[in-house]
Amino acid sequence: MIITWRVYEKPFPDGYKILVDRLWPRGIRKIQIDYWAKDIAPSDELRTWFSHDIEKWDEFLENYRKELSENKKLDEILEIIRDKGKIGDIIFLYAAKEKNFNNAIALKLIIEPLL
């Protein structure tokens, strides 16, 4: 199961922890993660355009799905998730304040049907 979790909320749930943001979280020097998937995070242009505007969610999701379909690193992260998911939960860590409309939620929605 994939769980999304805000990196500033501790303790983290048990599982394989993947930071899914392109940028390191502000104000955090060190966190216990297993993998930093910055290469499959939304592009800087898409992230800046979206700016967590809920009205842009559907278009953001569509554009992010397109970016991922062209991303050579997607297969790598899918393999990690399949492999580690056999052992336990996968935790997508993110820094955004918005808990319901963010790149971790989008990534989960896009990736789960591929697993």
C-alpha cells in the first residue's frame, strides 16, 4: 500500500520511505528516508505553475501524468515500489502544506494502476 505523509509530521509510519519532492524540504537537515525520487517529481515549471491551486488540480494531474510517461526513471521507481511493497508499506514523503492536492497524492494516483 502507498501512504502519503507530510515530512514535517513525525513520527513517520513504518515502511519504505521515498521523498517524492524535487527540492529538499525547507528547515530539515536530516530525515530518515530510503530513497529520494527527485527525478520523477514534477518539473520546476509544472510545480511553479500549479502552486497548490486546487482549481488547477485536474490539469496538473494530466500534465504530471504526461511528464511521467516521458520520464525514463519511472520504470526504476516502479520496480522499487513493487519490490519493497512486497515487504511492507511504501511511504511517499512530501513537504507541501496542502495535504489533499499535492505531488505525492498525484504520484500515488498515477502509479497505483501501474503496479
